Amino acid sequence: MKFAPKEIIVKENKVSYFDEGSGVPLIFIHGFPFNKWMWEKQIAVLNNKYRCIAYDVHGHGESSASRSMFSISQFADDLIDFMDVLSLEKAAICGLSMGGYIALHAVEKVPKRILALALCDTQCKGDSDEARDKRFRTISFIQQTGLSIYANESVKNLFAPASFEMRKAEVDFIKGTIVDCLPENVCKTLMALANRKNTCDVLQTLKMPVLILVGSEDTVTPIAVAEIMKAQLPSATLQIIQGAGHMSNLESPDVFTSHLDSFLQTVKA
């Protein structure tokens, strides 16, 4: 099923998004450096129960970029401004990887506007010095060589080994998504990821329902970091998606969506 993207202006920037269904608003935030299309399978199932909204983060997909520098905190402000323009007083948030970082920054800023939080293949810790240095080296590599080689190398870490046989279309989709990005925006987002703050303390303050999802074979944000978040928030629900890597919503879409649906059924606007 293909959905028709919509466009809206938020603080003088174009935001491209899907808005399907009705009911409790559910906002999907994609990972890096992807776009709203990664949530197509979830929207196809869940729009019968919820108002499913998936948008392109500033400078990603078909959303414009006007800043010389990016930051995760700014991306969170963008989310809040987006909600304002759509007249959404409250919404459930589902963020994968970078989308989880954005969600945690947003919930720290406006906790009363978040009905529920699904943190998928993500973590609350900031980058270690080693991880930051790796991002800086990646920026230099992209500036010198472009995105093709980077995309080929990235997917090796994003998917479980079996997915390269069982989910070839999804692997090709993500690879193509990366190649289609603007190298400048990828580099600016890498810098934003490197400079993001630790948000583990935020988890201890949360009052809304929280779901933590992680692929059993996720090597980017493995089960151990999901368990760290769970330890900070004992009331959260932790679900491990067997056989999936970092792209669990694409590698095991039925299981991922089922867990999300079960979680959301307890949420009221």
C-alpha cells in the first residue's frame, strides 16, 4: 500500500509527512539517515485504529533544511512545533534509533504532551569518545567519497545476517534511502548524533507508559543498552524481537507492529 505524502510549513521549513487514520495520534520518528517511508508497513496496519503520522526529520527525506548545524535538541523542538501546527495537544511517540533520541529529548521538554513512548532499537546514553571519533572519521570519509560506499557498509551493521537473504527488498530499500540523501545533511546529522547528550536520567522522571523494543541481533544498540533503559524505568515493558537486527520494524514487521499495537491499546487520549 502506498500513502500520499502531505506537506506543511513549520517555522518556515517544509515538512513532508503521512497522516493516515483516526483515533489516538501516533507519531513515528525514523532513524538515521532514513525517512518516513520506513514506517509504511506499520501505518498500513495501525491506521485502522490510530491516527498514524510519520514525518521526515529536518533535512531528511523530502523535508527541507535551513540550518548550518543540526542538533538532536533542535530536532526535538521541530517535533514539538510540528505537533503545534497540526493542533496536536498530545500524541504517542514511536521512535527508532535516532528517532528514539529525538523522542527522549522531546519528552524531557514537554512530558505532558507525550501520551506514551515507544523506544525502538535505541539508547539513552550519549556517544562515548570512541563512538564520537568514529562519527568524525565517517564525516571525513563521506566528504571525500560520497554516500555509495558508506551505504554499502552501513547496511552490514543495520540488519541481522539472515535478513540479507530473507529481507533483500528491505535491505535494498535502506541502502537506496541512504544513497538518496544529501551528503551535507548526513554529515550534519552525524555531528548532531556525536554531540547529543545523555538522557538516561530523563527515564526516571517519566510518568507515561513506555515500551522498549529491540532486535535480538541488533549490534548497533544491542539488548544490553535496552536493559539499561529498562533498569532506569522498571514500569516499562521490554520486548525482544527474535531474529531482527537494528531495523526491527522492517525485518520483523508483523511482530514489531503487534507489540506496538498491544502497547497502544492501553493508551487513551
